Amino acid sequence: MTNLLRALRVPTTEEVETAYLNGAASRYDLEQRQREVDTGRFRRKFAAYY
């Protein structure tokens, strides 16, 4: 049962951002990715309605 729940769980925005930053290949790539995260690339625009 817990395996099923884990499989259906949607990752949080923070988890997605962290995984994206961890995938950087170089220092320049990491800085670029940090700028993208800071500008809200992974944030939902409609989250204010919930």
C-alpha cells in the first residue's frame, strides 16, 4: 500500500527545483539554473487562487 502511495505522490515544487539544480553540469550551468528558479520557472501562476 505504501508503495502505491509513493508512486502516486506528486513531487513538491521545492523537490522539483532541487532536482533541477542538482542536474547542473558546470558552475555556469548551475548559476543559469539558479536564475531560472529565482524568476519562478517552476512556480504555478494560478497558485494564488488556491
